[in-house]
Amino acid sequence: MVGGGSPPELRAVQQRLILSGNINYFNSPNHDTTLTNVAAKRGICLAPGFLNDHNGEFAWIPFNCEEKMPCALYTHKSDKRDFVLAFVKEAQEIYQQNPDFAV
């Protein structure tokens, strides 16, 4: 599947694969629909590692490519609430501990 709203880096990899040979594909408007199609065995997709929810329902097979997709966590710079700071700290720790989150 080729997903709608994919970042330029992912679109470049998708196009390279499509142009490389005998690959049938169809468009998927968003990640949720893509996951539904994968669960229904209608196709497979390339997705950035940071989308892996580690729920055990999908097989996330590493796919090496030159492109790297940036990932950012946004908050307001003056937001100093304890639960926000704790969430940011935990997200950073998870990001560093999981090799499928490209750096």
C-alpha cells in the first residue's frame, strides 16, 4: 500500500520500490486504514518504526534504506506541568531503548 500523507522520505522509498519491478499497489488514505488493510490481509506497507505500537498484532520487519524520517514530540515551551514533563521523559527513554525508532 502507498499511504496518503507519507513524509517525502517514505514517498521516495515507495516510488523506488514501485519503479523497481513487478509490484502491485494501491493507495491508502491514512495509517489507520493501512493497518486495517494489513489486518485484513489485503496488503503490506512500509511504515516508520515510530508508528510501531508494539502490541504484537503485526510483524514489523526491518527494512534498510538510506532515507531517515525525522520524528518530533511537540509541546508548548512554557508548559511545565509535571505530567507533561514525565511523559516527555518517558517518551525519550522509550525512543532511545527501541532500535526500530530511527535516529
